[in-house]
Amino acid sequence: RMRDVTTIPAVGSGERVLLEYVSANPTGPLHVGHGRGAVLGDALARVMRAAGYVVETEYYVNDVGNQMAMMGLSLHCRGREALGLSDGSDFPENGYRGQYVRDVAAEFVATDEGKAACGQPYEAIGPRDDNTCTRFASERLLGVIRGTLDAAGIRFDRWFCERSLHASGALDGAVRRLLDEGHAYRDEAGAVLFRMEGKADEDDRVIVRGNGVPTYFAADIAYHDDKARREYARLINIWGADHHGYIPRMRASLQALGHDPAMLQVLLVQMVTLTRGGVAVPMGKRSGEFVTLQEVIEEVGPDAVRFLFLLRKADSQMEFDLDLAKSQSMDNPVYYVQYGHARVAAIVRKATAQGLEVPGWSADLAGVLALPEEQALVRELARFGGVVASAARRCEPHHVAFYLTDLVKGFHGYYTRYKHSEKVISADANKTAARLFLVSRLQSVLAEGLALLGVSAPEEMRLAADDEPA
């Protein structure tokens, strides 16, 4: 078992999976709540791929609709202020008020196109959600979002724009099919409603308003129809917990369009409370009073962001303590695990410096590892592949983070108890060889496990209260 501890069973058997996550509107920077879903999605993709699934990742860009119209109007108003054409009193009550809007507006009005757009009424420059203001805002803010995700080590295989569904006719086509097959109908006001009769006891849902403007639900129907047609065995979406009621509607729409509703699996992510000094930090994109995910990454580092998010089940609420996340102590969970890796790496380095080689697998080594703590570490190491496979099947990558924490706890206890008596490197050649093999396997599993979570495995570290670096 010790010889193959990093082998992960291929339980996925090549099943094709499309994993969609984050998909935040391009109306502002990502906040910490977005970050939790982003880290979950990226870690899940890594874990599932390691377990034999063929996973593609996708970000759905909601670049159509009322929120984009409000973003464009907010940019337009701030642009007029920057040009001295307004005192700001006409700023919309529900507009986006963050400093980032002023920054993007300043960049916008520095162009001839921006000056021209902000020099005339908003209604005169084109459709409310598709004009020079909304397009500029969307492009710039998507760039900000991409940069933040990149800083967190998260990259998508595909970025899918909602606007393409409108331009290609896919949205209109989906609505026509629903009408033709009796899954939708027009009411007396001319609106089109999707029939939810007998489906989760929900009321019928509007997909096209009486004025002919599609709702977000209509776009989501067309988008999921598009995804289902791409021949994936499973569609996994990661949504905020407030979207729980949306799941029956999406499954009903898939079924109405001829797809298996069971192919859609939705993982719900609960809210995050960000604290500093024991005080909650505001998080509200509209008010503009929030700490961005980028700021958190810059303050505590991507490793802490990723590992701490993965130390809670996705469907449980969590508090993200900024002070704890950046502390260099054993109280910090990510530091605790990384320090364990650095410790075993230091032992291997010391052995190499003394001319010792880490031995290969030998059945004779097993009998030498007789201490209870050594036997416990051997058993725990043997669980690694099964833990990863189970995490992939259950779509719960947090199990890998739990496992690594327990594994390192066992090693730290072993190291502390025996560092002055039963050292890894000693005068006993057999014990030294067996223990070097043990710590080398431990190093491999910790490095592999941290990589699956997108967290680095440092070779050297120093505790703030420790004179002796690992």
C-alpha cells in the first residue's frame, strides 16, 4: 500500500462533465462570496479530473438585461460627472456606486467614443443594455474579473456570453419550441409563460414579458438547452444558496426540451461573512462598500483563500477571518498543513546532505515502522486515493482538505513526540531507511493533495514563534 499511495482510482471512467461556476454579472469586481464558489469549482474540477472524469469548465457571462442596463446608466452618469456635465444628483437610486465605476468612467471619457456617449442623454445612445456604455463597462469589468480569477489560480476552458444566445436565435428558438409543444403559452397581456403545472408545485413562470423582452429565465433555458446538446453526461452548476428555488424550474425546462432533467446537478454555496478584528466587513456591490476578492487575495495570499474556503462544506455558512488567514502560526489551517510539508521536505534535504538516499519500496521496511504513530501514518497514507475518489464522486472537494489536515496532525504529533528519541535520521540504518521512506511518501501525498486544492507546497517555511525553520 505504501508503494502506491498517490494512485487515485479512476472512478470517473471517462464520463464527460461540464462544470459551470462563478458566472457573476460583469457589473463589478468579484467579492468574497464569488470567491467561495470559484474555489469550490476549480478544486472540484481538479479532483474529478484526477479521478478519471473528463471535465470542462465554463463561465456564463450575463451580459444582457436590466443589470447591464443599470451598469451602463451608472457609467454614463459618472462619465457626465467627470466631464463636468452633471453634479451627480441625477445618479440612479439603484445604480452601482462603487469607486470602481468612477475609475471605469474616467477611462471611458478619456476616449472620443466615451465623450460622445456621455455628452448626450442615455436613451439616445442605443438600447439600454447594449450601447457603448454597457459594452465598455462589460469589457473592462470582465477584464477585472479575469485578473482576479487568474490571481487565485483559476482559469476556465470557455467563456460563454448570454448575448450570443440572442444573436444566434437560440433563445427565440427555444421559446418557439416550448410554445409549439405546449410547454408554454401566451396570456391575455401577450406574455409567454412556462408551464410549471405539477412540477414542484410552482406557479407558471414568465419567460417573455408582454413587451416582448425575454426574462433571465428564458436565457437560462436556452443556455441549458445549448449545454445539454453538447453531449455531456452531466451538467454541474455551482450557484449561491439563494438560487435553491430555481433548480426545479431548470430541470423542468430541460425535460420540456427533450433532455434528461437528472443530468443537471446543482451545488449550492452558502454565504461568507468576512471579518477583520472580530468585526464583519460590509459586502454589497450596489452600495460600493465591500472588500473585493482581489483585495483579500493580495492581503492573505491565494493559498489561504483557497484552503480556508475548502475547510467548510459548501452548503454551510462560513466566517472568513482575515487576521487568522494571514497569520504565520499553527492556528492558521493552511499554514499548519504547509508547514507539515516543509518539515518532511527539510528531513529529506537533511538526509541528502548527509549522503543518504531515500530508499525505494521494500517489504522489509514495513516491519521496521513499529511505533503506533508510524502505523497510524501508514494507514492514513493508504487512504489517500480512496478519499480523492470519494470526493470526486460526491462533488465534495472539502474532504481532501479535511484529510490533509488530519494527516499533518498525525505527523506533527509523531515528529514532536519522538524528535529527541526516535529521530527519522539516526545511527540505526534500518530505522533511518524505513522512516525516510515513510516521510518521502508523506511528502508526495501532501504535495499531491495540496495541488488538487490549488494550494502550493512550500519546501521551506518558518513559524513566527519558531527559531528553527522547517
